[in-house]
Amino acid sequence: MTDIFRVVAPSNIAFLKYWGKKDPVLQWPANDSLSMSLNQLSTRTSAFVHDADDHIFQFQGEALPRDHASFSKVFKHLDSLAGSFGFPEKLSLSSSNSFPTGAGIASSASGLAALTIAAIACWTGSSTFFELEAKGFSREHLAHLARLGSGSAGRSLFGGYVQWQAGSHADKQKILPLYAAAHWTLHDTVVLFSHSEKSKSSTAAHGDAWSSLLFRPRIAGAPERMNAILKALDERKMAELGPLLETEALEMHAVMLTTRPPQYYLTDESVEFLAAFRRARQEVCFEAYFTIDAGPNIHIIHEASASSALTSWLQEHYPTLQLLHDRVGEGPWLERGLN
Ligand code: PMV
């Protein structure tokens, strides 16, 4: 019997997006970002120490090689954590997502968050976040380690509404839980337009952001937008938050569309959907607003009161599209058991 460490870490959906970096090596973002941690959309990862020459990483039941196109960053991250803290043991890890990987739902966020917690808990023999903190791995420390694997993963270390502050220098970055989930129960209805892998991973595409003439003005305007989002969040005002979410998502995609080379994450189908959705908001009168990550899927953010009108409209007009229903969640979860 060996000890096994099981983690579930949530995906998160950004209200103000992290796109572009000031320093890719130090993983220093160009602007502050803010996200809502989700409840159901998550990655489940377990880890135990095994006596072998290398780590084993299984995803959805399949053992993946070190040079796997989409998962090499898992091994890179494990090597970097082991090297930074001198952990000699090799780990056997097994991971699965509750949603399609690489389809614009932040699988790298939940994936790298779950990997970081599971690996450090396993190496330090910690059963809880309290024990991790006592051994020098506070939640914020883990968040910074996770963001080194994938920027948005840092925000998945907390539940509720989480801000990642870029700070005046790379080592002044902060990742802070601003409001617990109970502050405002927002829902995220995800409309899935694609299950396939993205054409270019967001991690790779961050580097192109500076080649868009729209990028510098975007960075300059981000603090003002952050303040407006924080105010709407604080006052729980959907009518103020919603339009900010939509402008923000479209602006990030405008940057993506104008980089060299341009990056088209949205499909014709998802663009047509956005126009129909905006018309329906006025005609059917549901209070719901979209946001979009680096992929074609549309996240619709709304309060519980809008759920039934929104779902009826979606089912009537898009009966074949798959929907995922989620809401703000409490953050990651860790337990220790026997294998
Ligand atoms: O964490 P990365 O490098 O995969 O970047 C993700 C960036 C977006 O999801 C598009 C926005 C965000 O802030 O989550």
C-alpha cells in the first residue's frame, strides 16, 4: 500500500483576460486579470511516489510520452518543480478532465493547478492545504508555482473571484482571492462549438500579442476596465458587469485577429451565434452576457434568474449544440488515501 494524493482543481473563466506577457520566462503578464473559478469544470489528478527512473503521466487512462505535443509541459513542469525544491522521487500521476480538452475551456488552468497541488502534496506528504502551508507551500505560493506551468492556472488555486496582479516587477506579482463564491452566485453556461484541439495553443500565441497594433492601447486601458469590473462585482450589478465582459472578450479577439500571424479562434458558427444571442437578449429579455477564451466556445455569464429563459432559447434555436452548465465554485480540493 502506498499513499495517494487526490486533487480536484477548477477551471476558471476570465472576466478580464490575461493575454500577452512582459516576460515569458518569468511568466510576467502584460496586464492584471480577474477570473471566476468554476465548480464542475475541473481536472482530477492523483499522484503517488513510485520507484522508477522517470515520472509516469496518464491522461484519461492513457500513458503519455515526455515528447507528447500537448502534454510535454506536464513533464517540463514536474522537472522544474523537482529541480527548484530538490524533490528526488519520481511520481506516477493520473489525470482526467470533466470537459473536452483543448476546446477553449481552460484545460491548462485546471490541469496545471491540479498537477502542481498533487505533485507538491505527494512530495511533501501533505494531506491538507494547512499541512502544505506549514511546510512552506501556502496557497499563494502554490498559485505562483502553478502559473509558471500555465499563467491562468495560478488563479485556479482559489475559489470565487480571483485577481492576478502583474505588479511593478515580475517578482511583485500577486494572486489574490477577492470574493468568495458566496459573494455572488454567477452561472456560466458554455456553448460548445468544438471539441477538437486548438489550432495554436494559447501559451504559444501569447508571444505574438505584441505584433498587434491594438495590443498597447489594450494594455493602457486595462486598469480602467479592471476598476469598472471590480465595482460591478462588488455591487453585484449584472447590467454593469455584462457589457464589460463582452467588450473585453471581443477586444482580446481583436488583438488575436490582428497579430502577425493572425490567430482565428472563433469559427463562423460562433460569430453568427454571438449576433443572434445579442438580438435575443433584447427580444427575449434574458439578462445574460458572453465571454470567450482562446477558442470557439462561448461562455454565457448570468444569474440563476436568467437560466430558464436562456436555456429555453438555446434549446429552441440550437438544439444540436452541446451545453455545459456551471457556476462559480469554491476552489480546489485535496485528500490523501491509500492506493
Ligand atoms: O494560461 P494560458 O497561457 O493558457 O493563457 C490563457 C489565456 C486566456 O484563457 C485566453 C485568458 C485568461 O486570462 O484565462
